[in-house]
Amino acid sequence: MSRPDRSRPSLVLAVCCLSVLLVSLDTTILNVALPSIQEDLHSSVSGLQWTLDAYTIVLASLLILAGSTADRVGRRRVFLLGLVLFTGGSALCSLAPSLGWLIVFRMAQAVGGCMLTPVAMAILANAFPGPRERARAIGVWGGVVGISMAAGPILGGVLVQTAGWRSVFWLNVPIGLAALLLTALFVPESRAPRPRRLDPVGQLLVITALGTLTYAIIEAPGRGWTSPAIVTCLITAAGALAAFIPYERRRDEPLVDPRLFRSVPFSGATVMAVCAFTALGGFLFANTLYLQQVLGLSALSTGVHLLPMAALSLVCPPLAGRIVGSRGPRIPLLLAGAGITAGGLLAVPATRSAERSDILLYAAYALFGLGFGFVNAPITHTAVSGLPRAQAGVAAAIAATSRQVGAALGIAVTGAAIAAGARPAAWWIIAGCGLAILALGILTTGPWAARTAQGIDPSERVRVPRDLQDAHLEEHRSPKAPHRLRVDDM
């Protein structure tokens, strides 16, 4: 195999774009296929939840670990392994003989996926050492997420209707193989000069807390909230979280430093990320089941109905970034909270019966898409600006992890409401998430919040690899390209 050619950064950018396309497209395209999976594999609603959440929980739990491991052993090496696992896991998902095996293969996909997104960012920072060129590359890379959001529902509908639900996993195989070949040929190896030390105990506590909490929410409608298994899971989740905070405070290089959350803007951005992706995960899950199972629409018609949401989710982020760059994050956060709240509230009457009300549905989807389109740029800005500049990398990593946690909780909570026969409650949960973003948008962008961020002592913070710091800081500093804050939209 030939040695990677370091003089072709445009090909490195293409590889990183393929990787984020794999990870982001997989989520939006799979939602449209859920009813077909349920029918073919005889799954319950909780089984469908696990099909999505098994992937999301693993991804959320391992994102930070994957990034630090790549800094230590080599980013190209970890990236190649991630592509192999994700592509192989996708092929196995397409062959899954039962729901249980599909969930297992989805977890294998997620182990590969966690090695792609954070490592691709570090590879880009290394391939584009010039600040302006790097900012442009990061903007292109982040824009792929919006494309996948817009294309996923339609593409998923076409594939499911013409070739069945297994075809949504087949699509990943040629993309993954192309990325593998290009990585082997053109991506140079790189490492961080001072990689962070591993934190296996902290990692285990995070996985335990996320896994047991999600299991309790998904299975409680069937087992009952007072059943021994559910109560044990809730106690375990609370215990893992209670042990995590004091343990991480004692470490020199913790997985997540609890002292970071003294900054109100950073804490607020983390909570808003959870709320925004709780709303998104729940919105996609609940709407797919409603459109196909209640209204009886085909997979393709489902994708068409979701197009207003997807289109505005693609169009609004650049505008949000420009507003953040010129006016600050408050206005986009207020628009985001208002849009998500209005979309959730309007969905209540729009989905009250089995009779189609396309005008109400399209209006609800458009309002939600507008709200979600405005939320990511200010969240990233608020997270990064809420800490000292030396902590920009870890701030963005925690915000990215919070998004995955939110997606897992959204699917779990709304799915539990649907399984319990309380479908309107799913929309009220989504509206509540929008109201939380609205309130936090006001709280975290005021003078008092800014003073809490100024009080953070940089000497107390964990060390972040320099190339990751530079990648996020350049995106934050560049006045000529404020819309590139979308880099962390996943």
C-alpha cells in the first residue's frame, strides 16, 4: 500500500465528509424504515426504540474515549478501524435474522461511528494548518450534516419502498468502502503531542448511567415503573452519576471535569443540546410511526411529508451562524425555542385523529424544522465561549456528546408515551423541550451568566490536544465565516 500523500488536503476533506455522511445519514434514513422493520421482524415499539437507542447510547458513551485514543495511537489508524467497524456493522444489519441481532449489529456500527466524527475533526485540523483554509474545510465538513438531514427522509423512503428496509444499510457499504480506500491512500498519520490519559472507571460509570436509565424509560411501560428490574435500573443510574462526579473531581485529567459546569453559559449549552436532540429524536420517531401506522402512508410519502422540516433544518443553520457572529446567540436561541415549542404544540391537534390534515402537519413540521435549524450554531457558540479558550476542544466534545444523549432520551421518552397509548404526550414533551431552550436562551446569554464564565480558572482545567483546540477556536474566531459554527451539528 502506498504511503499517504500529504500534499492533497482536498482528498482528506472528501474522506472526512464521507465519514460524517455515513454517521449522520444513518439516523435520518433509518427512521423512515422503522415500520417496515417492525412488520418484518415482528417487533414491539420498545424493540424499535432499542434499534435506535442501542446505537445512540454506545455512540454517546464512547465519543470522548475515541478521540483521546486516536490522539494517542494515531488518528489515521483509529479512523480506518472505525470505517471497518461501521461498514461491516452496516452489512451485518442488512442481514440481521431477528430484532435481537439487529440491535447487536447496530451497537457494532456505533463503536465504529464513535471513531469517525471526533477523529475526522482532528484529521482536518492536521491536514489544513492554515487558519483560513481550515475554517473553510470545517465549514464544508459541517455542511454535510444539513445535506443528510434534508436527503435522509426522501432517500430512505425511496429505498424502503423499492428495495425494502435492509437496503438502508446496504447504502453504507459502498460509501464506507470508498472512504476506506481514500483514507488508506491519502490521509496522513498524526498524533497529539500530549494525549490525554485514559479514564476507564469514568467511562464505565458513563456507560452504566446512560444504559440503565434508557433501559428503565423504554421498558417501564411494559414492566411497570415499580417492577424490580426498573427500580434497580433507576437506582443504578443514580448511583453511577453520584459516583462519577466525585471521582472525576479527583482526577488530574478526567473524562469530563465537573468544574466546567460552574460556567452558566457552558452548563446551559449542555442542557440545551440535550433538550434540542431529545426533541429531534422524539419528533422523528413519533412522526414516522404516526404517518405510516396511523395514516397508512408509504415510506416515500412519509419522507415527502417530512420534507418541510428537513429543508428548513438545512436552510436555517447558515443564517443562525451569521446572526450569532453579528448579534450573539440570544436571538437564534429564542427563535429555536419558539419554533420547537410551536411545532410540538401544533402537532397535538394535527395528529389527534386518523384523518389527514396536511396543512396542519406541514405547518408543524416547518415550525419544528425552523426551530431546530436555529439551535445548533448558538449552542456551539455558547458552549465554547462559556469556558476559557484553552478549553474550547473539550467544550465542543461535551456538547457533541450531549446531543447524542438527548437523541437517546428523546426516542426513549416519546416511545414510552406511544407504547402507553398516550401519543399526545409525546408532542407535549417536545414542546416542553422547546420551552426549556427558550428559557435557557434568556438565562445563559445575560450579563450574570457571562460573569460566571469569567470566573472560571483556566489552571484548574483538563488539558486538550492543541490541534483540537485550534480547530474549534479558529471556527469561533473567524469574523469572515461565522456560519461555520455548524461544525458540531451532530
